[in-house]
Amino acid sequence: MVRDTLSFSTGKDRTASESRSITRRRALQLGGSGLLALGIAGTGSASSHDAEVYETDGTWYATNGGATVYSGGSYRDAIQAAVDSLTDGRTAKERVLIKNSGTFGPTSSVKSVRLDSHTVIDHNGTIFVEDTGEDLVVPFEAENAESIEIQNLRVEGNPRYGIWIKSCSDVALGTIEMSLYETTDVGLGIRVDDSGGAGRTREFGLEYAFIEGAAHHAVETYGVDGVGIGTVETVDTGGCGLLLNDTTDATVGYVDATRADEGGGYAGFRCANGCGPNVQLDELRAVDCGRGLFTVSGSYGITVSNVYIEGCESGALIQDTRDTAVDGGTITNNRGEGIRIDSRSSDAHPHTRNVTVQNLRIDANDYGVYETGPDTEDNAIIDNSFCGNRIDIETYASSTTVSGNTFCG
């Protein structure tokens, strides 16, 4: 079946087209700072296509240099044939143009289009994943490869992962849009990790992602060095909007998460498993999420600026985390703490120390800022405005600084 339209539904807040338009404008305002800081210029370096995929009268074709390298009924096989037709052992990027929408699945085993080094995908249209049973389709996968680009991609249905990058280097994703309400088993949007044989992924860039309905996280990294992200916008995810695990040197422009694990414990933006150092998020909007912000399990060296967190189970939890700042913005109407600074009793990770909470308006939460032990120490709660919280500030450590804050009433 070939279809050429994609209709995203972002629920009660606004239409998807409005959301994507607003966020793209925001991404342009941010100037792609995350990618530029890494020296990743973004997608689009291959100026013309070397192979192409198209559909005519129900038959899929892949061609390269005028020669047909595939004709048949499988959209996935046509794309793979086009990729495989590129020059063996190439050291410069070659491009595959995919002209039409099409359907992947069903399948009884994990199935993907595998990308080799120096490959550019320019995808026009939508990949509709229509699988049965558990989520098994991965539209695009790269392992132990370098210099990969996916300039644009839309995915709808129930993939295992929309994109899976494993132990690669110099990876650039452009505009990625996914509607994954059909996922039931895994259902993760973009996964970037170190699970290939070549160690950690290095130099990963993402310009813009809009992901809704994922059963799990929208965007996740694990074992990655050097990340530049412009904008991640997510709606109705079972896990985080953006999750950085064991990730260093990451610059993110904007995360906008609505109903990320609503009622649960995941967050619009989460750093975990030794994430850091040099992690910067310039702006966070998290509404009706499990948590707005969550740093945990030995993460360190993180700065999150300009937050707007509303209607979450907990505004922010800074736990087993060091050398971290939340600086500027509003945290309001969350059911638990505006911000909790905490250490767990386990010795699995260092206790929390040197966390700064400053220049925030913290209103109408149960606690404003709630510091708990054991061993939590040397934090700073400074220059914030508190109003309408049941308790504005409660500290655990005598070494924590509280100064310059204002209170209404």
C-alpha cells in the first residue's frame, strides 16, 4: 500500500502543524547552537542523489546511474537495494533519494534498512510501519559506521525504534517526525548508543525532532560523546522526552515535552547513568509529565536554564547528582515538590553535592525546594521567588546556602 500523507495529532494542546511550526521557529531562533558548538554543520552536504527509490503502478524500483537495481513489491527491500548500490568502500558521501511514501511490515524478525558509512538518506514522504505482534521494524539502522546523514524522515505506526544508531561517528539527523501511537512493545523514537562493536558513538547531531505517541522514550542516548541537538518536541510518550544516559559534552537548544510519562517517574528531560560532564540545556518546557526534570545515578556537570515546568507529579528531582545548576524560569502547580535535591542511601553513586537552584519563580507546589539526605551537602538555593507553596524551602544540610530569596504574603 502506498500513501502520501501524514496526519499528526498532538492531543488537547494544539494541532501538530501548529506545534511543529512554532518549534521550528524556536529552533531557528536558537540558531542550531548545539550542532554548531560541535562543528556539525547539519544535514545536506550531498548536493545530488546517486541512487533513487520510487513506486510506479504498485511496483517499487531502485535505480543507480540509470540502472535498475531492484524492482518488486517491497518498499524496504527497494531502499536497501539503493543503499547497497552505492560505491563499495567509498570515502565521500553518496545520497539516496526516496521519492514516495510506503509501508514496512509485517515481519516475524527484527528488520531494518542498514546504512553503511558515507551514506545520506533524503526521504520524501512517510514510512508507515504496519507490523503485527511485538514491535520489530527499525526503519533505519547504522552500526559501526561513520559519516551518516538522514536529512528528513517521517515515520508512523509501530516501529521498534524509528532510528537506531550503534557505535557510529559523525552522524547528522535533520528534520525527524514520528507518530507512534500504534507501538506496544518497545516503541522508541530515536536511539543512539554504544551497542555496536566499535565502542561509543561520537559526534551526534539532531536538528529537529517531533515525536508523539511513543510507548517508550522519544529520544535516548547511551554511551555517546559529543551531542548537538537543536529542538526536541514530544507529546504523549510512555518514557522521557529526551533522555541522556552516560553522555558527555552535550549541548541542547530546546526540549518541549507534553505528557511525557504522565503520572509516572520519567521526565521531559532526564540525565542518568553517569551523564556528564559539560551538558547544557538552554530551555525546557515540560507540562503534565511524570517529572519535568530529573538528574540521577551519578550524573554531573549539568546546567539547565530557562525552565517552564507545570502540572507534573514532581517539578524537578536532582538525585545522586553533582555540580549541577537549574537557572531561571518558572516551576508552578506541580503535585509534589517544585524541586527536590536528594541523595539515596545506597552507595552505588556519589551523594548529591554542589547543586545550585537560582533565579526561579517557584509557585503553588507542595514544597518549593525540598532538600533531603542522606549526605546531601554544599548546595545553594539563591535569588528565587516563592509564592503559594505549602512549604517554600526545607533543607537537610547545614552546609547548604539559602540567600536572596523572596516570599509573597
